Amino acid sequence: MYAIWRTFVVRVECWVRYKEIKRQVIDCLNKGYVSHEQRNDIDVKNLLAIGQVSLEEVAEIIGRSRGNDYSSSPHHFDSSITVHVIKTRLAGHNWYVKWYYVEPNSVLLASIIKEKI
């Protein structure tokens, strides 16, 4: 019985955590507190940076995602930074959105990729 209860508690904690992470990134997007990671392949890896999608569209993609679409891991250059990733489907496309925070109220979007299903 303890194992079942523990599994339920962990799932609820993860759901609450993701809900707050989603709220925070959408708030940054709505306020325009966004930067873009500089990279050589930005035209392929970040559709927002090249104007192919808008801040509102990215907010909608993130807003419609679910907890099982989300993952996080330490940044490969600085393990003190948490990198957040959403892989989801919306409007006939697979979306990959990756971001991390550069300041408490500012988000750096590293990748936004769209693939036709």
C-alpha cells in the first residue's frame, strides 16, 4: 500500500511542479522577456528567432502541453542550470521547445523545432 501511495504523491508533486514551470515560462513569453541562444544552425533550430513562429504561438504550444510532454536535465556546459524540454503535438506538427532561465524573470529559448506529422 505504501508503494501505491508513494507513486501517487510523486506524480502529484511532479504535476504541481510542471504546472508552475509552465506558468513561469508563459509569463516570460507574454511579457517579452525572451532571449535566443546564439548558434550556427539557428535557422533550423529556433523558429522563433527567425520569425517563423510568434511568442504567442510558442506560449500556446507550451500552454497546451501536458506533464508527460515535459522533461528537464542539467545544462551540458553548466550543471547548475536546468534545461527544460517539451516534446508535444499541436495542429498537425510535432514540436520541440527547449529553454532555460538566464535570470529569475527571463527565459532563453534554445530550440524551437517543428516537424510535419
